Amino acid sequence: MDWAFHAPPLPSRDGNCGKYPSTGLKGAQAMAVTTREPSKRIDVDVLNPKELFSRQIHYQIPRFQRRYIWSQEKHWQPLWDDVRLIAEQIVGDGDVPNPHFLGAVVLQNVHTGVSQTQTRLVVDGQQRLTTLQLLIHAVHKSSSGCGYVPEKPLSEFVWNEPNPTDENAEHIYKVWPTVIDQPSYEHALTDRESNDLNAPILLAHEFFRDETEKWLDAEADDQISRAEALYRVLTQLLHLVVIDLTPTDNPHVIFESLNARGEALLESDLIKNMVMYEAERTGVVKGTQNADWLWDFNDRWWATEVGRGRLRQPRIDALLHQWLIMRTARRVMNYDVFLTFRRYYTDEPKSPIQKVAMDIKDVGDIFRSIETESLAGDYPLVENLKLFLYRRKVLQNSVVIPVLLWLFSSIVPEEQLIKSIRALESHMVRRMIMLSGTIAHNNTFVELIAELHETDPDRAGDTIVQFLRDKDSNVAVWPTDTEIEDAILNNDFYRVLTRNRLRMLLEGIEQGLRTSLAENQEVPRNLTIEHVMPQAWQDNYPLPPDVNEDDRNQKIHTIGNLTLVNRPLNSTMSNAPWIGKREEMKKHSTLFLNKELVDDEERFAWHEGVIAQRAERLCEAAIKVWPYADQL
């Protein structure tokens, strides 16, 4: 909906609480806003909290809204600083300061029964209203014991009078947040038990309560006048522009148009809004019917941000991004997820919205299992999948996730599934060994998804092996055994790989060295990387005549000189001579990586020649664990 305002422009969205642009409005001046349809008029008022909350009213934040995300640095602290400064001005000289503008909220009237509490949907501005309620309640709790008794307690701006004829229990609250925040909100206002004490709502309430108590206690003899000043600020001197829509306006469309511009909104918020809108439009849900089953991503695991640097995003957004790549077989940019989703839903042969939503939910369960490395419990390939999911996570490879979502959401025979994950893992690990870059690597897996779309799931593994083997460009090539051998013999992995990746490589080689008769097939993951010839080699490992210092310093970081031990053994051996290290490992280590080190009783020295020989043996094990295409 496009609006032509007969007033200075209103600030958009939920910005910071601290300093807002002035609208030039004073008091509760009423305005009229017209749409481009001459017959429609939208009421706009400038209201203070007393006018907003003193009557029996229930402001309901609809299910398509985002969770509460405001924070101390950007929002709570600036708001409190402004409230405190106005209160101090009142206490200091008694003058009534100018009202402080908090921004705009958009509400929509909801048809309610005669016996029910009047209700408004909060289409926009829910962060402001929730924060304002938390602030008012926190000040009420902190100031209630200081002796100041206002005509109307602050609690009456938070709670409605009980209405015995209204069966909706949540109508007791003036503001009622979206589903994910309701337990925390109830806890903040009633001290009911909460499972998430780090929820932003609880932290906001605690912050405002602590700040209020500190400010009141700063002048112990003047607490009553300070409490009275806070009361005046909170009820009369905070102003909001309130836009009141009619029941016939579409809140989903308005929400999207308000939030698709200006401060970035989560792509998942817009998609959720569209899912709910389509569900209501097509009759999947009706009226106030609970539709949470359509969007079951309300716990905080999905809200937790993942990724690195500027690419960090909540897990729900990461899921939707990967799901769209998997379903469309096209590259999707992070900033284009919602528009891609809308095109997918409207341009493709149309599926009912509940089918699309259930697909996202089912694939979301798989995505969560991949991220938490728990998918193996649902499949017969327990060890293969456990190792694969662990190694993928160490490699921080997210571009392969759409392929995994396709594999685990399709009916792929066990043999082909094993072949698929072995091929994918070999391709990823071999490229890591070659120190190959990942630029444009995501295009490779988008192309693979397109190939799988044209493939019978019964041949998924064969398709993946053939596709990866045929890639000959540097950004996607599958390194051969010869190339891997050269890299393992010469690359100084300790200096060029992260510790996690190098440890994972050594763990895999250890697994390759173990026989089927070994008592324990599972390699521990809490070991440390040890240089057999230490980095400080000068005292106990003399240079042979044909080796220079630079060559040695490079050679000691290659795989032939590296092993795994537990931390106490690592500390014990430190820079010890070779014979001493050999005896310690013989007594304490059970790894196959170390058995061949200590079994040769006639090896009295550790030098470059032995390091190269060992690297060749470890290379054979690595090739067995991560075979090339023709061995799968």
C-alpha cells in the first residue's frame, strides 16, 4: 500500500530508541492519512503511553512478526539515557520538558466480540511497544517500595483488568509478543519459570530494573520526587505516532511494504509473512486459528547466527537459502532469498502453501541434523555418516549442503548413499590436501544439484562420481592419486592448514592404518598435533651435511613428521631427543600412527630420509580413506 501523507514524513521502521528525527508535532495532534484510493482514510495520532495503555486494550504481535531482537548498546541504553535526562530535568528545575519522540507504530483494528477485550494487531513497531512495556514494568517494580503512590499505578499500563467473559487468557496483557518470545515475556512480568535466561526480553527487563534502582538510590533522600519524575516521563512525555488501519486492510502486504525497505529485515521474516498470508488467503487457516504448525522454527537454535564476518545470518535464513538452491538448482544470493522464494512459489507449477511449508519443515529437520552431526541416528550407515558430517563441519563447507539436503530428502538406496557421501568427502578432502581454493566452488555444487534433478535417485551415487570426475577446471577438479602423493610428501601442512583441518587429516590417516581386527575402530578427537622432530630441533637433532636449515624447517611441518598424542604425553615429550620420544610413545600411545614409529628398534635417529619414508606410508593410508573416483 502506498501512502500520501498530509503531514511531515514519519520515520520508518524500528530504528534506535535514542535520537529520532523530529516530525515537528507537539502533543496529541491528530492527522489524517489517505491512500491513493480516495475512499480510504487511515487515522494517525500522536499518543503518549497514558493514552496508548490506560484503557482496556490488547496489542497482539502477529505470528508473522520477527522475534524480539533489540539490544542494550543500540536500543535499551539510549532509551534509558533519554528517559533519565528528562526525569533529571524535571527534578532539577520543575519545568516540563518537550516530549521525546520514540517513532511510529502501525496497528490494525481487529473485530472482537462484545464480551472480549478490544484488540489491535501490531503490524509494525513491535520492538518499540515491547521495549516500552518492559521499561514501564521494570520502573514499576523498582519504584514501588520508595513511598510514591501515583493516582494510577504503572502496573495498570501493563495489565488489563481481568475480564471473566473473555476466554483468551493472554488478553490480560496490554502487549502480547510473538510465539517465540511469550515464555520470556511472561517470566519478565510474572516471575514464571523460563528456560532461556539469556533471552533478550529478560535481559532488557533486568537492564531497565537495575538502571532504575541505581538512579533512585543515587539520591536516597529524594527518591519520591525521582519516582514521580520517572512516572511523568513514562506516562506523558514519550510520544509515538500511531497509524491505525481498518480491519479490511491486509496486514501482510503492509508489513512487507513497510519492512522491505529501510533497515534490513530478515529474509525469513518476509518468507514467514508470505506463508501466513497465503495460508489465510487460500483458507488453510482461518481467522485466529493457530497456524504455528506451518512455521515451526520458533526455538532459539534457529535464531542463532552462523557464518563469518559480514556473512553471518540466523540459521533459519541459512536453511531457506540452502533449501532454495536445492529446490531451484540455481545460485541464490543471500540478499535475494525472499524474492527467489516468491518467484519459486508463483512462477513454478504451483503447490499448495501448506505443501511448500511442510517441505521447508521436513528439510529443516535434515538441515538441523546435518549441523548438529546427528543425522546418522536416522540411517543404517551410522559410522560413515558420523565421520562424513564431522569432517564436512571441520572443512566449513556449506556449498555442499544443498546436495546433502537432496540426498537425505530423496529415497536413495543405501549403496548409492554410501557412494555419494564417500565421493563428496573424497573430493572435499583431496582438494584441501592440494590447498585448492574455493572461489566459484559453489557453482560446481549448484550444477551438481541440477544434474541430480534429472537423475533417478537409484543412481545418485553414480551420478555424483561421474559429475565430479568429469570436472577439469581448477575450481572443481578432483585431484588424482599422483597429485595427492606429491602434496603429502611436500606440503608443510602444519603452517598452511588450520589445526582442526590438520587434526582431521591425521585422524583419517589413523583410521586408514587400523585393521578390521583392531579392538577399537573409532579414533578419538581430543588429541593434539605433535612434531616427531620438534620445532626447536637444534639441541637434539643435528643437521646432516647434505641438509640446510631452511630445508629442515620446511620438512618438519610435513605430514611425515607429524602425529597425534594426548595433551599430557605431548607436554612430557616436548623437545626431547628421538630415543626418549620413542620410549614414551611406546609406553603410552595406542595409535597406529605411532606404532610404526616405535616398532623399529634399530631406528636410532630421526632425520629427513625417515620423514619422507613415513610420509609415503601415510599417503597410502590417506588414499585408501579418500579414494579417487575409479576406486568407489
